[in-house]
Amino acid sequence: MDAKSHMDRFGAGALVTIFLILAVNQVVIKLTNQGLQPVFAASLRSVGAVFVIGAWMWARGVRLDFARGTVGPGILAGLIFAAEFICLFVALDLTTVTRVSVIFYSMPVWMALVAHFVLPGERLTPLKSAGLALAFGGVTWAILDRSGAGGDASLLGDLAALAAALGWMGVSLSARVTRLRELGPEMQMMWQVVVSAPVMLIAAVFFGPFIRDLQPVHWLGLAYQTVFVATGAFMAWFWLLKRYKASSVASFAFLSPIFGVAMGWAWLGEHVSWPMIASLVLVAVGIVLINRR
């Protein structure tokens, strides 16, 4: 499928829905971490996603595709996926949803920067470069500013969120620059969850006891992540990456920090300082400029 040169209404609507789901997911992960150790919860999510994606493929008659030349990229994408979500779940255990939302959803900044060098037709213009500089400044400000951070925040958590953003960029690029682009979104996601599940389960051993204060609501949170996020939203994301330009798809991520900060404030009562709002504005404006024609 050839990538469209510009985003249409269908793609825009799909992306708004996806990023709303992902913004809710930040709160859900934060709450689930109260009952399950973060990395163990991430591994359980991947295990569950293997079965959900497998059932989806069976229902639609999509066969497992281990085409020559895709095994290596599939394993690589799975390893990056594991690193991304180890960092994200740990970040949400250490710091606030509002801080993670600003930092993690800076992914389009790093996507645009790397796409300039590796993806044809996605070079940075002066306007996009200005947007990149604004967004980079916003992320840096969010990490360095500790005023109003609250007790539930840490520099380590902020840096883990940044590492997760870079991991997300790596997974998305692998779907465009390797032979994974020849596979459907179901198979792309299957590689990621099949590889990441055992990797994260082994890594969980080094992050403390698997069970914290486990309650039924935490299982519901895990189910939401497995069905709506790791299966639905992510498969839709990779389908859109095949249909539209990577930078155009990634640019809609500016919605998620806005949604995420709002939900962290409304649902969890997190304090949102003026410097954090300023950082959010810089990141959002920067991402919009990066996607300007």
C-alpha cells in the first residue's frame, strides 16, 4: 500500500481516537501498578495480547507470516518494544501521568529528526526545524523543572519516559525501513508481543515482587491494556503507518499529552504547575509545526 501524501479526514479521525485511548492508558497503567509490579504487568499484557491478536487473525483468516527476511526485523522490533514498555511502565510507577504524558508523547520530535535522514520525502524544512526546536525545549524544560513536581515524581522516572519515547520511535521506524513493512499490522504486532512477553517476564525478576496489593480492578485495567491498547490501538497505528507518511501519523501525538495531562489532573488529582503547562504548549506547538505542509 502506497503512503498517501497528506492526511485525510478518515486518518485524522482514527488517530484522534487512538491517541485518546492511549491517553486513558497512562492513567490505567498508573492505577494497575498499584496492584502489580510494573514490568510484570507489562509482560502479562504482552502474553494476553498474543492470544487476542491470534484470535483476531484466526477470525479474519489471516495466517502467520514468517516470510524470508522478516524474522530478524521482527525480533528486533520485539526487543525494542520490550525496552519501550519496561521504561514506560517504570516511568509511570515513579513519576506523574502529567509529566510522563509531556515527555513520552514527544515521540514525533524524534521521529521527525530521524525520518529526515532515513525516510524519502520526509526531510526537515526550516519551519519543521523550528517546531522541532520548540518541542525539544519543552521536553528539556519538563525534565529539568522540579517546581510543583510533587512527591510522586522523580528524575529517573522522567528519563525513563524519554527512553520510552525513543523506543516508540524505534518500533515505528522499523515498520517503515525494514522488511516488516511487507507484513500486515496483525503480524507486525504479533512479532512485538511474542518477543517482548518472555523478555519482559525475565526482566521483571529484577524489579521486585510480582504482586503488590492486587484487586479485581487491577485485572480490569490489565484487560483494557491488552484488548484496547496492545491489540486494537497498536494494530490500527501500524495500519495507519502503512497508509500515511510516518511523520504525518506521528504528528497527531500532540493530542495525547493534552489528553494525558487533563486526565492526570481530573482523574488522579495531580498538580499541574505553570512550567509544566508551558512545557506542554511548547511540545504541542512544536509537533504541529513539524507536520505543517
